Amino acid sequence: KFVFDQCNNLKLLDLSYNRIQFLTDMFNEPSKIIILNLDNNFIEKISEDDLKYLNELTELSLAKNQINYIHPKAFENLKKLIKLNLNKNFIYSLPSSSLIYM
């Protein structure tokens, strides 16, 4: 289990500047987090299931990472998301199908 799985009332989580490389298994249970900041880490990809339990998320910032791949269904469960920051990554194309879930 990940440490944040036990933080049932956590609404804002700032993990910027933490040298995070992978999101896999970071959020394994439904979460009440509405704002998540993962700026300035070393994340290279967003897989299909990395964000699936963050369905309350309204703001997600992944700026200044090394993201070069986002799975087309990575944002599928983020239906409440209204702000997404992918600034300063290595994303050269983003399938429009990956944004239809928002």
C-alpha cells in the first residue's frame, strides 16, 4: 500500500521537486484529492492506470517533467478535471482521444 491510501481526507497534495520517476502504484485506492502537483520531477510516461483512482481531481499539474508518452486512456477517470498543466515536457503529440474523457 502507498502511504497516501490511508489519508482519506487529503484534498491537496504537492509532490513537486521529489525526483519521482514513476506513477505506477502510487495511488492504489479511491482518493479525495482534488489538486495534485507533480511538477519538477522525472516522470517520463503516464500509463493507463496511473491516475485511475483520482476521480475527484479537478487540477493536475505535471509541468517540467520528462513526459514523452501519455496513454490515450490515462485521463479516462478524471471527469472532474478542469485544469491540466503539461508545460515543459517532451510531448510531441497527444491523441485527441485522450482528452475526450474530460
